[in-house]
Amino acid sequence: MDFPATPSNASDSNDYPGATPSTFDMTQDNNKRRSSSRSIKRRRFDDELVEYSLGLPGASFGKSDKRMRTQSYTSQMSDFAGAVNTSVTPIQPSQERRRVSSKVSGGGSLGRKSRRKGQLSQLSTKDLGRWKPTDDLALILGVQQTNDLRIVHRGVKFSCRFTVGELQSRWYALLYNAEISRVAIAAMRNLHPDLVAAVQQQALYSTAEEELLGTLPSNTHPAPEKFQELLEQNPHVFYPSRTAKSLMVHWQLLKQYQLLPDQTVQPLPKSQSDSVLTFSDAEDTINDSELQDFKEDGVDIEMQLADRVEKKDIRLLENSLSRWQVLVQSVAGGNIELDKNTLAVLRGRLVRYLMRSREIAVGRSTRDHTIDVDLSLEGPAAKVSRKQATIRLRNSGDFFMSSEGKRPIFVDGRPVLQGNKVKLNHNSVIEIAGLRFVFLVNQDLISAIRQEAVKVNIPV
């Protein structure tokens, strides 16, 4: 009887169709099918791995022998070569083949382990939630230093505002939850050394450390060398990241808040006869000669720069003062200085000159020369002539200023040279040798003078 045709993957088979291949031929056929002339061998699939492993002599699965083994079609044909009309069992599903191939091949397990490690490093920061690796590290250091979660909650600055209950639940999770602790430890190991050093520098001080710092009296000014010596003598007490500078800063904070052992806060007196010492009384008891003068580098230069900036701001405010006065007067509508006897006012930064006559002289007074408006009262007037200008009121009610000094006079920004004159309006700005004045006109009195001049028919 004819046997069913045998499917084969070999391309160089010379057998006749319908002939039954022998065991030797099948083995040789399989060997040819496994050979390859390529420089880079392709990757075997799961079914090929199973067939190849089963074809090796002496191959065993160990514990997996109890399970159902997957056999190839060619191995079944060699066992049942003499059987007639025998049904051939097909290759088993791919899931079972993958299980066997993963246990047989050792390279696959190594690849999966490396993948798991990569996934763990990627998921370690995502599974932490609100807690960052720096927060876990700060929590662990704070608890190791103080053994009190409330002190850790007050003294440690986390990335988020956690409550005491959240700190407690997180600490218990790090202690007793293996999965959370594993992920947190993996995330802390991936931290950059600079971040770890920054967290360690901000570690809280333990009670033993503060007791050693309390051995230094508060009425002294220890140098950094003293703290370095204290650090070298007690390396087992201080945290490894402590430095002499950090110890000195913490000691100064303890002294500022009256927390050193030799510092005592006196209670308030109960009797009314005992007076409470105030800050003024304490300042009176201080002798300035006994205080040490600590000078820092660069303080004098910074003070000079600050002084220059402040003087510049003051000058800008002084220059803009006249403008603001004009605005205030335009809004208010009147001025107390302009009474019924004052025709006009020449207002400076310090002095106000009242014009109560129709003609006044402006200049600088000397011992043998007096003048109506002495500009030396306003500021440095060394460059002002003894008679710099003259201000006159005409019958028409207009004021004119004539320049009589060597230096020009600036009226509203326009220069007036010697021998020339210019009309003065209300709120005109007059500048004489760097001194600025605002000329204010009594409008009510001037209008009355004009009306009186019209009645009398005085020629203009």
C-alpha cells in the first residue's frame, strides 16, 4: 500500500514521489536543511528550535520530561515507518512551543532578564507617584538623624507639602512593603551624585550633634578652626557631610534663638517694682568701644555705589519737583504765598523770594553790596554776578527780565544773553548758574492793576 506523501523543507531532495524515505536519509535531509552558506545566520523560529533540540542525541528536558513533549513530523515518520494508514500528528500550537523553547535556550532567558532590568529602571520613577527619589532620601536621612517624624515634617523641605500622616505611611511602606521599597531603592540609586550630595548637606542635626555644639560658650566668637577641630575629634557623632562652615552656621543659629545650654531666658517679673529691661536700656549698657569692628571685603565699594545711585535719584526728584508743583497749583487753583501785597514769587528749592515792588534786582550779595534777591541763600552762587538780572512789572501787567550778568540766563530752556530781555509768564522756569527757580504770578492782583490802569488811562 502507498504511504502518504511526506512534506519536506529540503530543496535538494532526489527521492521519487511516493517513496518512503529511510531514517538515514531523513537525518541527512535534516542536516542539509539546517546548513546555511550565509555569512550571517538568520534567527531560528520557535518551531525550528524545538525540532533542532529534539534531534540532538542525548538531549533532555530535565523537569519538563513529565510534560507533553513536542515532536516534529519527521521524527514521527521514523517511528511509524512500518505502519499503514497512520494519521500524522501535526505540530503543536505555538504557545506550547514557546514554553519549551524558552526553557531549552539559555540566551532567551538572559535577554528577558536584561529586559526586566531595563523596565525596572524605567518604571522606578513612574511608580513613585508624588514621592520623588530625593524626597525618599531626605525622609530616610531625617528619620535616621532625629527618630521623630514630626521634627522631620517641620525641618525637611520636600518637593511637595506632605502631612505627618503621609510621612508616616510612606515610612511604613518603605519598611514593610517589599515592592515599594524595591522601586524606591532602585530610583535612589539612579540619582545623580550632585543631587545626593545636596540632600545630604541639608540633613537635620541630631541631638548628639547639637550637644557637642553646645560645648562652645555663647559669649565667645569661635573661629572656623575650632569647629574643624571639633569635627575631627568626633567623627562618629557628626554626619559625614558636615563641614566646619556648616557647623559654625548652625551654632550661630542656636545662639540667635537662645538655644545654647549656657543661654537662659529670664522670666517676667511678678512684682510691679521690678522693671522689665527694654531694648533702649540694653543699648545704653553697651559700650561701643568694646564692640569688634568686622569689615568685609567689598562693603566700602558697595556703599559708595549705593551712595552715588541715591544721590542721582535725589537730583532727579529735585529737578522734577518744580513740574509737580506746577501741576498741583493748576489743580488746586491758588497759593497761600500769593497774598494781596505780593505781585509774584520766585520760588527755589529752599528759599522763596516775594516780589512786592515793581522792580527787583537779582544777584549775589557781598559785604559792600546789597541786593533784593540774594541767590546765595539758595545754593552755591560763586558763578553768579553781583547783579545778574532785573525783573520789572509794566503797567500792562506783564513781567520782563533783563540779563545784566556775564553768564546767560535760561528761561524755559532758552538762553538770554547779556543786554537782552525776555517776558516772564506764569510758571516760567528760570535757571541761573545751575540754580533753578519757578516764577509764579499773582493773577488776581495783576488783573486788578490792569483794570485800574485802564480807568486812569495810563499809557502803556
